[in-house]
Amino acid sequence: MKSNRLYRFTLFGCLVALSATSAEAGIFRRGHAGPRCAPPSCGATAQCAPCATIGGHYEDRTVTNTIYVPTSVTETRKVVECVMKPETRERSYNVTKRVPYTETLTQEYVVMVQKTQMRKVTQTVYKPVTKEVTQAFTVMVPHQELRQGVRQVPVCEPVTYTRTVCVDRGHWETRTIQVPCVGYGYGYGYGYRRSCGGCGTCGSCAPPPMTTQCIRVWVPSIVHEQVQQTVLQTKLVPQNYQYAVTVCKPEQRTRTVQVCETVAEQVTKEVPYTICVPEKRTRSYDVTKYKCVEETKSEQYTVMVPTKVEREVQVQVCRMVPKEVQQTIRVWVPGCAVPVEAPAAKTPAAKEPPSALPTPAPKKVAPSAKPAVL
């Protein structure tokens, strides 16, 4: 819908532009054609010379056209809306209830009653009988025995062997060495403070005076010597010995024991026994039953009822508003020139040429029922 409105508005503008420039375009094409016969309005005869020369000039004319411009306008319109409003209503309904009631019933039932009776029973009874019996049995009797054994006994024996050792067979020698004098040079020596070399001005830069001193020095001499050494070495020596062992030997013996044996014997006696006899009895019991009773109740409920509501709404509407537009166009105004060798026919009275050609009236386009929206 919106694109259709835009198309209509564009077509309307094109029509206005074509109507405004139609006169200029037509006259310009005729003027550009060059020499032609003068129109009847210039006062010349219709039968003019074919080589007649026509003059003219261009004029700028102002043309007023009316166009329709889409304008957005705010309008107040009434709109009907459907609004759901709550409404409280009341309704009645039937409810079925189960009402309990008690009913007494009589019932017959069978009960198994126990009864005791006597009967004779023959059964086998085992009685214990004790008697003496001689039995032979074996007893393990312990005895002490001496046995010979060999054991390893450790014995320490001296063993002499030779080993090589390193022995220092050195000696002391007296040697002379050069050492600084005490109290000179740099450094402390035997409790003396460091002092100058003698002049008292050079400080520790002067070389210290040297002196000869005898010292005793040990001169080592390592000699390999063979040394005999005796050590105790442990050896295991076999040794015979006797030891006592307790040995159990079997021995047959005899004893008298009492043995209890059971002897079977047939015995007859009366034995009571119980049997169950059916017996009919009657009892009364209460039964709870239910009956259905209808009851009418009322309740309130809320229903959403649709209601039409009218309200005013501000709506943007596009209206086509007429507007006058002035446009300057360039028009060719031809000038009439009568040829010298004109025919002698009767010619109507010459009229003055119009100052300008009649301007075609602008075409008005009726606005559409639904204005276009840009």
C-alpha cells in the first residue's frame, strides 16, 4: 500500500513537469527547423513563398502551476476497543454426599472345637542295661635314652703372618734462612709495631732489611719394612658328646569298664489325643453403610466480560495540500515576414502578431482518495 502511494505521487510530479515544459519544447523544435511558412496568425496568406524567411526571438516567461504536496497532519480519532472487565456472578449446583448409617446383621459361622479322647498305643521302649566289660588298651610310656652326637666347637688358635708397613726413618736438620728484621718492613712481628725502614718518611714503601736465622727442619725418609704379626683365629673343631632323649614306647594294658546298653521292650498304654470337631454358632455384628443425599449449594465466581470502550487517539495522517509554484520557462516567439514576390490574390487584412503564443493551461491531477505517505 505504501509503495503504491509513493508511485502515484511520483507520477503526479512527472505530469506537472511535462505540462510546464511542453510549450517550450514544441516551439523550440519548430524554431529550430529554420525557414518555414508563417502561421495564419501572423497576417500572411496561406500560400506563401517556399523560400520565405521567418524571424523570431526567445522570451523568458513565468508560469504558475498548482501542485499537491503531502503534509503530515495530527488528527484525533475515536477508537473502539474491547476491554475485559471482571464480573462477579452467582450460581447454584447440586452436590451428592454419602451419609453413613449403621445396620445390625446376624451371621452363622462354623468353629472348630478341640476335644480330648483316649486310645491304646503299643510302642517299643528301649531300656538302659549296665554291665562290666574287660578292655585292652595301649599306652605310650615315656623312657629316657642316652644318644651320641657330634657338634662343632669354636677354638681360638694363634696365627703368625708377615705384612709390609711404611715407616718414616727421617732425621732433624739445621738450616739457615733469610728473614726480615724484627720491627722493619710491613707487617707485625713478635709484638713490634710496623714502623718505617729507618728514615721515618717513607713509611712501608722501603724494602725491609733481611737477617739470617737458623731453624730445625725434619727431613722424612719413608722405608717399607716387613713386620710379623700374631693374631687369634677362630676355627670349628668337631667334638663328640652324649645327650638324653625322652622316647615314648607303646605298652599293652587291661582294664574293667562299665558299658551301658539299650534293650528293646514292647509296652502297651493309653494315650490321650485331641481332635477338632466343627460346631455352628450365631453372632450379631454392626455394618456401616452409606446412602447418597443430594444437597444444593451456591457459589460466587468471577467472569471476564468483554466490554466495548471508546477512546480518542492521536493519529498522524498524510494530506495532499495544494501549493502554487512559479516556474520560469524559455519560449521561442516567431516574427512574420511577408515575401517580396507575393501572389496578387486577395489576402485578408493583416493582423498584428501576438506578443506570445498562448500558454497551455496546466493540467490538474485530482488527489487520490488515500494520500501518499513518504
